[in-house]
Amino acid sequence: MRIAVCLKRVPDTTTKILIGADGKSIDESGVKFVPNPYDEYALEEALKLKEAAGSGETVVYCLGGDAAQETIRTALAMGFDRGVLLQAAPTADGFEVAKALAADLKDGGFDLILFGKLAVDDYNHQVGVMVAELLERPCITAVSHLVVAGTAVTAEREIEGGIETVTASLPAVLSCEKGLNTPRLPSLKGIMAAKKKPLELKPVSLGAGSVTVLGLALPPERKPGQIVGEGPDAVPALVRLLREDAGVI
Amino acid sequence: MASYTPPDFYQIEGLLAEEERAVRDTVRAWVEEHLMPVIGSCYVEGRFPRELVPGLADLGVLGANLPEEYGCAGLNNVAYGLIMQELERGDSGIRSFASVQGALVMYPIHAFGSEDQRRHWLPALAAGRVIGCFGLTEPDYGSNPGGMITTARETRDGWVLNGAKMWITNGSQAGVAIVWAKTGDLKDPKSIRGFIVPTDTKGFSARDQKGKLSLRASDTSELVLQDVVLPRDALLPGSGGLKSPLQCLTQARYGIAWGALGAAMACYDEALRYGKQRVMFERPIAQTQIQQVRLADMITEITKAQLLVLQLGRLKDAGTMTPQQVSLAKRNNVDMACDCAREARRLLGANGILAEYHSMRHMANLESVYTYEGTHDMHTLILGEAITGLGAY
């Protein structure tokens, strides 16, 4: 089985984000970057599927600047066979990213192309679905359980109030949801081996796109909490505040 | 509370290579996920979490700076040091386990062992299938190991060992012990040789030392060797004289200098977060001058210690590190970690005495680290001799 995973380099979710001087991008100085957490489920699933099949190839794709090589090497350290970096400045228009990825994935002979269900930096939920469309392949999003038997893919999706089971045929494109698996840590031997694995650099040029970021703003600072008192005596004041100030009861 | 935020006041991150950071981050994530949830109760119960050994071995932590051909990860010494830092950020007992396995059991087999011994033992030790211990210290010979009275008598077929060892980390868990014994006159430390002793050999016994108030999540044992008969090839052929076990201790002390730094970083992180959160007299206690002195002193000493071990590691990787440089780092970093742990505990007020917080556990652990692998005082004398040329032991 040949499996590709498309991986994005994103700021660590525990990093304190500052907005850059242009007001439209984040200030990257001192920010720690990590593989997109949802993509880690895709990475793990690809490795598990290859291990279960006993043969095949796992390839990690990333679109980004040179620093994304480090992100690719994280996947290589986990056990991926090789990496491809499509060198381009990231853009806000997911369709441009999808076109560049699809163009390279098209002739790769992949049975499965996996994505995280979204990237935590832009929350767009776009690229995986668009790549599927561009390649004219079936697409199942937010997969939380997966069985591949022959060319049949059966996936479970958590939907409001229940679980939906869907099926499709390989080759297919899937996006992965939390809970699909527990991503492994790269082993120390894996980290050393990653340096020797092939990592192909391919410059790509993205179109201008049709979506532009106008500005970024931090969420408003939360107002400090208020202690209205202690014990049963405080209840009337609390009820009054919940009703009048907060309007929740 | 929020997750661990390791201090890096001087952007030392930028001095590390990509794979060094990757190694550190992997071990950090493992510690967070597997060790932190259990370490408080292990400590209180006085239990070594042996169930974590397979996970540590799978990651490749054991003997990580030894070559890949023996099943090890083949890391450089800075990456190895960072592993020790992250393990001891969790607990000194767990770092001690890894230090002993890697630096005091696998290292001597690699450095002094025959090729057969290496092939036989190193892959099993790296995989955690066998736990090892290191028997040098004796009840009456701690800082003066050259005075040891454990003997190895050569016979027609091999060796017979007699003696007792004390303060042996992993002793009761171990499947193999590296035992140091005199093969000649008791007055002659040059006759000290190392032996690989499977712990199921007749006449070998290990008993845990009870009542420890420090390193409670690690086993410390007494070893007794009573007419332990060993084959000829139990001898580590390359070992000779007191310098051989001391060479092992240099490896372990190198890891300790990094490890103690990890403990200090954990205490600082805990103290800083607590100080910003804990309100007294209508403001966070971190906004009081006394606590700021504590925190400023801690970050200063931690930053110095970070730069110290990084340069030490670069020297070790370049092959120019001296044992005296290791003494300076062990002495400085453990002492500074003891201070950080104590001050962090004090900043935490009454909460600081609970196992739910980490500083007091580190504080108690570090008293052992201060004392073992060359006491603070002995390293002072080693430095004194190095700079004056005059031994004052």
C-alpha cells in the first residue's frame, strides 16, 4: 500500500501568539513550531496501515518554507520512508495550496492520501477536501475509526449525536479526527535515521489566490472573575448576578 | 496548572542542533505522558516504576550514546545530556536508573569488555530486557573506593568473588551486576578489575536498603557476594586499576550535571507558575520582592548551569573533556539544583510540602545526588588538586 500524508507546520498550541508588525501575520520570533496535531493522527494511521499490510511506502508531503524540513523530519523519525517539501511561502488561500499538492500527488500512485481534519493555525478545513476534488477521488472527512480491507475503506465519523459509518473505494482521500489513534513518539533511533532518509525539495509557485487576510486580532482579554461571597449566604447575590448581569438564568 | 514551560532565558535553544532538540522533545513528551502522572505516588509508596522501563527502552534512552551496532541509538553527548535533563526534570530516581544502566553498566561493557561480552549484553541492556547495577561502593569505602576489600581470587577455571557492596542503585532489580574487586593485594588499588556477574549466580544476593527519605522512587540495595564462582570470561578484560571504575563515574557524573539542571528547571517552573497564581495580600506573591529575589536567583543560576553543561557536552563530543571539568559541572549544577529546589519549596508555602507538587521531592532527591557519584566535597578536592597541583584528600 502506498500512502501519502500531507503535513502542515503550525505554531505549538501552547505558544503565546503575538501579532506581527503588519497586523496580518503572527510574530514568529521565539515561536515553537510543531506538526499540526490533527496531521499526527494521519501520520500514525499511515504507519499502522503500512505495518499491517507488511509492505508499501509512506511519503510525507509538506508545503512551506525551508523550516518545514524539520517538520518533515519529525514524520521521518516516526517511521516515514521519505519526504517531499513543496517550497513556497504559505498562503491564506487553501485552494492554491490544494492545487500545488494535487499536482504533485497526482502521479504518485497513492492508494490513500491522508490529512488532518483541519490545521490548528487557520481552522480552514479546506485543503484535504479540495485535493480530493482536484484528483477526482472519494473523500471522507473527520475519520475517527478506519478499516481498510482490500480496496474497500470503511470509516466512522462522529456526527452530532451519533456515529456515521461510510464506505468508499481506494484510491481515496481521508481527513483524520482526534481519537483515530494515539500517535507514537519518534524514537531516538528514528530521529537519527531520519537524517539519512530522502527529503526531496521541489520549488512550486502558488497563484495569487482569491482570498486575502485583512487583519488578525487577539481575542479580547477575559474580564477578571468576581467572588461574591462564601457559603449559602452568597447564593442570593450569585443568583441575582447570573440573572441580571450574565443573563444566563 | 498549565503544562511545563522549561526556562530558556538566554535563547540556548538556538545553540542546539535539530536532532538534539528532537531527542529532547521526545523524552520530554514521554516524561510528561508516562512519568509525571505516577511519580508522586511512586515516591510516597517508595516504589520504583519498573513498568516504565520497556517504554524507556523502546524510545532508545538506555545507553543512548553508545553505537547503533549494539542496539543503541548512537546519539552525541549533548543529546544524551538532554535526555538526562528531561528524565530528572521528572525525578532523580528515574534519571539514576538510566544513568546506572547506560553509564555504569553498558559503558564499562562497551569500554572494557570483549567483543563477545558486548554482543551478548549490550543489546539486552539497551532493550531493557536486563537491568544492570554497578557495585563499587562498600560499607566502609565510599569516597575512598581504592580501599575496597571485595576480592576476586583467580582459580584454575575462573574467579571466586567475596565481599559486600552498598548504596547500589537498581541492585535488587538487576539481572546483571558490574562488580569491582581486588585481584591482588588489598593494599593495591591497581589490582582492581571489573566483573560481569549475573545476579542469579550462587552466592550473590541483593537486599533493598529501607528507610530512605530520598530517591524513594528508585531501589538502593546492598549486595553480598559469598564465594561467587564465575567463569574466566566474567572478567572485563580491558579493565585495570581504580581508574577503570572512575572512568565509568566520569560518564555518569556527566549525565548527573545535566540531570540536576533538569530538576532545577522543574522547580523553577513550578515556583514561577505558583507565584503568579497564588494571591496573598491582594496580589500574586510573585509581585513581592522576596519571591522575586528567589526567582531571579534561580533563573540566573539555571542559565549559567545550562551554558556550562552545553559547553561540557561539546567538549565531550570533541573528545577533549577532562574529568576535572566534569567535577566542576557536577559540583556546581547539583549544588545549584539543591538551592533552587529548597527555595522553590519555600515559595510554595504550605502547599510545598505536598507530594502533589514536585519541589520538595526534588529537594529530598537532590540530597542524594549531592552525596553520590563523588560527594560535593570530593569534587571540591578534585578541583583543588587540579588547579594547585596539590592533592588534599
